[in-house]
Amino acid sequence: MCVIETSPVIETRRLLLRAPAPQDVPAIARLANDEAISRNTLRMPHPYRPADAEAFVTDVAAQNPVRANTFLIEHEDLGAVGVIGLFEDGDLAPEIGYWIGRPFWGRGFATEALEGALVWAGKRWRRRALMSGHFADNPASGRVLEKAGFLYTGEVRRQFSKARGAPVETRRMVWLA
């Protein structure tokens, strides 16, 4: 029998991945209200207001943990640094997406969080494959995915970015446990 974790916590060397809570709303809103962040996501608006962060925390709390798990990425000394989420959509395998606040770029937090989430996805969520993608004009995100073991599928999709208000070429990648 598989026990479903309703609020899982993932620990890495420097990070704690946990469910976002109401007290995280100001930090999420502050970090996400940066066009350099939102323009590289599909679902985030820009500007990103405190009401958007409140709705995000509420939506995460209502997720079905069998189909989706979203985590605040928290550094032991720096507090909230970003978000990572896994969810089932129309693909054969669940998708994983993430963002790191600009003040924390270049410190390896995205790779560390992604690697921790992948271990959890394989062992606790029992997923053997995950999909992801990055916008073609954001190769840094592709490098993070490659470091975590994702491979390019050769597929490029035009996907709508809410912040850009337009479709963007997205290079699709896959991870196999």
C-alpha cells in the first residue's frame, strides 16, 4: 500500500523544500514580482502582486497530492529563495517546474532543489519519469535541468507565457529514474 504524503518535506544539504504557508506570501510576492522571473514561466503573471501570492498559497493547499506537489524552496540562512512544483498535466509523465529569485541566482540552489525533488519523486511519489522544459531564450534553465540528469527529447513546443502574453518556443526534456 502506498501512503500519500499530504504535506511532504524534502531536505537537501542547504535547502528545505516544504509547502508554502500564509507567512510566506510577502517573500513569494517580493521574489516573483521580477519580470526576469515571471517571463521565464508559463503561469506567472507580471506584475506579481501579494494577491497573486495569496492565491498561489491557497491553490497549493488545495492540491491533490496524488497529482501535484508544490514546494517553497527555503535556504537555512536566507529564507525563501524560490519555488519548485511537480504536477500531472496532459503529458505521459508528470511535469516539474521551478524558479529561483534573482538575488539567489548562480548559487546552485535550483540544481540542489531539483535534485532533491527528483529523489523524492522517485522514492516517495513513485514516479519513474518526469518532463520539463525551458524557453529557448533561457538556456541557463536548460543547463540546470541537464545537471540534474534531464535529457532533451528533440521536441519544441510553442507554449503560452502569461507574463509575456505570447507563445514561446519551449525545449522539452525528460528525466528517467
